[in-house]
Amino acid sequence: MSRISIKKFSVVAGLLSFTLIFFGSWIYGARIFSSLIRGVEGFAIFGLLTWLILRGWAAMKSEDRLEGGKAKGVNLDQTA
């Protein structure tokens, strides 16, 4: 997963949480300004959380790929 796709996915997750929190707060009786603030907080929290999780997952996958390339073929000359 590239850096650009991670950023795009994080923005999409943030926008989805912004819309759900904003309209949910507004429908349940909060004022527009407080709904907007809650939505921005949701965007920041869930966007950042998604970004951190995907960056960590991409780093783990790249380490596995590098380690897999080094260990490949180690036991090939030990056959009888």
C-alpha cells in the first residue's frame, strides 16, 4: 500500500466519521456549531487513527517482505 493510498483512505474514513457525527448530532438536537465541532473532532480522531493503523500495517508488511527475501533459499543445499 503506497503512502498516497494510505492518505486517501484516511481522508475517506475521516470524512465518513465527520458526516455521521455531524448529522447524527444535529438530528438529535445539537446546534449547528456544536455539531460542526464534534464532526471536526471525529474527522481528526478517526482520520488519524486510520492513518496510524495503515502506516503500521504497511511497515510490518514491508519488513516481512524484506526478511522473506533474505531467508529464501537458505535450506536448499541441505537436502540429502
